[in-house]
Amino acid sequence: MIKAMARGALDRLDRRGRGVAFTVGGMGALLAGRKVTALGLFSQGLRDLEAEWRAVHPEFQGGLRARWQEAVEFYEATHTDATNRRLHIIGIPLIVGGAVGLLVWPSYSPPWALSAGTFASGWVLNIVGHAVYEKNAPAFADDPLSFIAGPVFDAVQVKAIIGRLARRGA
């Protein structure tokens, strides 16, 4: 009965909504210790979101490099508030590190539980950044490559900050 209800709810969503639901469901499954299910849901969500992105951008004819550039530009354009950026610079590494721990450690072991807390804390920071400061949805809802573009963008930002601090100290 629960599966039928879930299927009915998913059937009422458009492709973007299904993509977001599957992606978020994958994150929830990861937090529930269901690693294989999490990866399946997450990958289905990303496929739906990418298909929707391409449907919304029929003019896009580029290859992987051009698609990457589109994702980075979109990510940068949807992350302009300084406080949101600072929250992301902290939150995204927590999410990435927590996700790795959730996948690597045995479910419900102490290191897995620490990873779960880290993962959830990172998402709280990002959601607060978007809801309170940026006032928009997380970028992955409109461009699935943001899951990769975000950490790369933040790494470049952190490198620039470290470079500025190093030049001041020199």
C-alpha cells in the first residue's frame, strides 16, 4: 500500500519534481543506511534532472566542456549572497565528507553516525543559506551538475582566499 501511494505521488509530479524527489530520497536513504538504494535513487534523480535541463535548453548543442561551463555559470549566478557563500564554503565540504563516510563506514557504526551528523549539518547550512539569505532553491533543482560544480566552485573560492591571505602574510 505504501509503495502504491508513493508511486501515485510520483506519477503526479513533472520530470523536474520527480528528479528532485528521487535525489532528495537518495539522500534520505543514505542517512537511513540504505547505500545501494540511495545510489539508485540519487542516480535516477540526476538522470531526470539532466533530461529536464536539456528539455528546457533545446538550444544547447555543446559537448561536455560547454555543458560544464553552463553548470558553473548557473551555479555562480544562483549563489551571489556573501553570507550564503560563506555558509556553502563550510557546508559543502561537510556534505561531501559526510557522504563519503556514509558510503564507506558500516551503517550505524560510530564513524557512520558521525558522518550522518556531518552530512546533515552541511545540508542545514546550505538550506539556511538559500532560504534566509539567497532566497532561492538549491541549484541542483535546476541543474544536476551543481552537485559537482558546487564543490569545485567552493574549492576555487577557498584557494583564492588562501592565496590572498598568503600574499598578505608575505
